[in-house]
Amino acid sequence: MPNIDHTKKIVEISDVSFSYGKEEVLKDISLEIHQGDYLGLVGPNGAGKTTLLKIMLGLLPPKKGDIKLFGTDLKKFKKWSDIGYVPQKATNFDVNFPATVKEVVLMGRYGKKGLFRRTDGRDEIIAKKALQEVGMKEYENRLIGDLSGGQQQRVFIARAIAGEPKIIFLDEPTSGVDSKTQDEFYALIKKLNAELNLTLVLISHDIEKITKEAMHIACVDKTLVYHETPEKFLESVHAKEFVGENAKFTTHHHS
């Protein structure tokens, strides 16, 4: 079972706002993510979810507000190897890129070693273990372009794991894959959260699915309108606003 340590704050966001030109996208967002959590980040299209994720990753500077990662101000944060990222449509990888599955996963080691340092035997062991974790060990010598979208997705998660991060951010990782592949994906990351105690932040437009999986839900619609358990979120007016009055949900995730 995953164990949230509320004394360890991995992400602290305080009064963050962001604009694209004159268009305000995020306003006065404050949010904490603790070690071991599995947070589903939801909200309507254009609500600022991906923008907030990019701010947390240091890819966009906030217009105002403060962000800390592992207790360190984002501007001074250096230990990026503690953070894994599976971007939106990671499966839109250049299929003609002549890399094997194992080579792609070994790329995840560069954050620990430095970009131009050669990988060694220990890196190979870690890469193979990551592939084992996602059920792709037998494909290690296959070309990445020869895999299905769902298989490629698992490889990109293995690449993130290979960096031995403490938190992984995933941006709409199930877009464009079928429901069976989605179910397998959610089972996989729930296992990573439970067995490796990896902290997860997953952006999803599929509120029905993520409320069955995540431990907490943060709902963003320019401001942070909700941050609670899935059960309490589904009882709130916000869930009905986004998915309709007559939507029926059940939650049966880990507590």
C-alpha cells in the first residue's frame, strides 16, 4: 500500500499566477503535494492544467508566486534527476529513430550521470529493472518504432523510472490509446505508486477514470477550485459542473 508522508512536501505552490500576454491562465494557485501521493489534476479544456505542470517543472516562469521543490526554491533547485516526466503524446516519438527499447530507457540515466557520460554496467542493470517493472523486459532489443502505442508508452514510463526519480509528472498519458491499454496503464502506475512509493502527478481529462485511481484530486479552472479525496470531489458541485448533473461515479481506489 502507498504511504503518504505529510511531513515531506515534494511540491509547494504559493499564490502562483500566469498569463499568456494579457490572457490570465492561472490565478492565485496554492497547492502542496506530499511524498507518496498520487494526485489527479483535472479540469475543463483550457483550464491551465498543462501550464501549471510546466510551471512546476520549471519550463515556464510564473507571473507571480513562489514554487518549492523538495523544500528548495525553484530558482535554486538543481536536483532535476529527482523528477521524472512523461510528456503528453510521448507515443508520438519519431518511429524512424533507430533506437532499441533498451537504448531509449538508458536515456533516462543521463539526468543522473550527465549528458555526455557513458553508461556502464550499473546503468544497464537499472534500465533492465525499469523494463521489468513495466512488463517490457522481453522487448529490450526491439526497435522503439516497431512497438504499439501502448507498448511505447510503457517504455517511456520505464525511461522515467530509470532516472530513479522521487516524483513523476504525467501529462494526459492515455490520450489516443484504447480502453484496454488505458486500464493496463492505470494498473501499472498504481503499482509503481504502491510498490516503489513513487509520488505521481497525472493530468487527465477523463474525470470518471482518474477518480477511481488517484488518491487525491486537484481541480483547476484558472484557480484551484478543489483539492480533496476523489469521494469528496465527486460529492461536490465542481464534479457536476464538469461532467454533468446526471453523471454517476463509483470510486474503488486505494486509500
